[in-house]
Amino acid sequence: MVLIQFDGYRDSVLFDLGYMFPLKLRDIQRIDSIFVSHTHFDHFMGFDHFLRLSMEQDRVIGLYGPKNFIAQVVSKLGGYTWNLCESIDLDFHIHEIARETVRDAVLRGRDAYALREIHERDREDVIAETELYIVKTAILNHKIPVMAYSVEERDTLKVRKDDLDKMGLKPGPWLRDLKDRFPTPADNMEEVNIEGNNYRRAVLESQLLELRKGRKISYIVDTIFCEETYRDAVDLVTGSDELYCEMAYLSPDQSKAQENYHLTAAQAAVIARDASVKRLLPIHFSKRYEKRYHELIAEARSIFPNVEKAVKYHDREV
């Protein structure tokens, strides 16, 4: 499970609904989209915890998952009695992703989360899109379809607040206009009037605005390593700034990894290396290596040096 927060914005993204208790309430209530890899217990058991802590909010949550996902969410919600639903404003927009199609459904709190209809459409390259990011996916293989995801943050303009103060300027409509019309050619002589004083637009941009390149963060768990999954995984995560990837087994136990449809540390490192990933963050170790996780990291580093130690709770500001 990985939480991604966007610096300066309320919205955040969650990969999988696993053990939710380490997350703070304020973090859970900022999540607007959840991307579920598959619905094995350890990846979906946190749904009820999320539901309980979000119930009193007026929000729409996007839920994304593999084949049969709509029925599984409906079954989860159907396990509760909703006779007091008149004031529930928490809704779910569910998106069930297959190789060629996407099935969409809306479950509304005030309607006791009843499934009224399902719409099917052709699947496109981008499965989710907001003003902050786009999300792409690949379908891998864990004896069942399992989703890998990449979140690509859009480039953003940041205001250098210290320089704004040094110039004695206060934020206002002019600043929004400056950002909306960025960039202005350096030789452009157009001026902006701010509180009775004129400033060259191009100079203001160069002094006050900073273009921040969006980051790409990818997530892979629970898949066998074979020609098809290797190809699809590399295609999806190529150029990622961060790749969160399972390292379930050591290479001497590769036969066990194949039998259980998981990756070894070496296989995860090969994907990171061949996809030109900047940083590999290992997750989802087999319990057989408890107190030996350093061996998994060492194996990965022998192939791809830039591996960081896994942590139980990663609060990542992008």
C-alpha cells in the first residue's frame, strides 16, 4: 500500500487498500482516488476501515480495479444495513478495467449504495485524469489479473514566495493571470499593472515563477516474471522517478516465486534497470525473510544500485 500526496493540494492517491491503521485520519480523508491491484485479502481488507473514516464526508471517491471489481465492491457494501442512509453523501465511482474495455458504475450513499446500472466503454491508454495527474495501467499475472499502475504528475508552476515578498508585491488576480499565460517570450515588452505600478510580464515570470517537472510514480505487486509481464511492466514504468515494487523472494527461491506468481528481488531490479527507473523502493516481502530483509535489498542492489530501504508507512509528498 502506497499513499501519494501532492504538495500544495488536498487530493491524494492510494495504491491498494491493505493495512490502513498506520495512516492518519487527515491522510485518509484527503484520498480522492484508490487504485486496487487485486482483491486478495491483504490488498483489499482496508476498504471497511476507509469507509468508516470517510462516511461523514461529502465526497466522490474513484475506485479502480480489475475484472469483477464492481461486484466485489457491491458485495462489500451489501454486507451492511443502510436504512439510515438519507444523510450519507459519500459516493463511489467504480471503474473495472479489462484489456479492451472499462466498465463503470456509480454507487450513491443516499441510495443505500444500490447498483442501478453498469456502462461499458473502450479502454484508453489513460484510465484516470485530473488537473494534477494522469494514471496508466498494465494487467499482469498472479494466476488472476493484477493491475500495475503509474501516476504521472502534471508539470506545475510554483510561485517563489520569498521573491514575491522582496519585490513588495501581494498575491492577487494579476498573479493568477501571470500563471495562466505562462510562458511569455523574453523579448515581449507587454506590461502588467500591479497597484498602480507597471512591470514587464516576462521579467515577472522569470523572477517569480518556477516550472516544476511532474514526477512519475509506479507500483507493481504480486506478479509472475515471464516474457509478457516483463514487457508490459517495463513499458508501463519506463522513466519512473520512483518504482514501488514487490520483492517477495530471493533468487535461490525462484522456483517458489514462480509457483506462487511473485517476483524475486533480482527480477524486480531487472525491471527497474531496463525501464531506466531512477529509484526502486522495495515492498511486499515474504514473511520467510523476516529479519533478513537486508538480503533482498542487497540482491536487488547487485543489479540496480539505487534501491532504498522499505518502510512500513511512506508519506510521500510529490
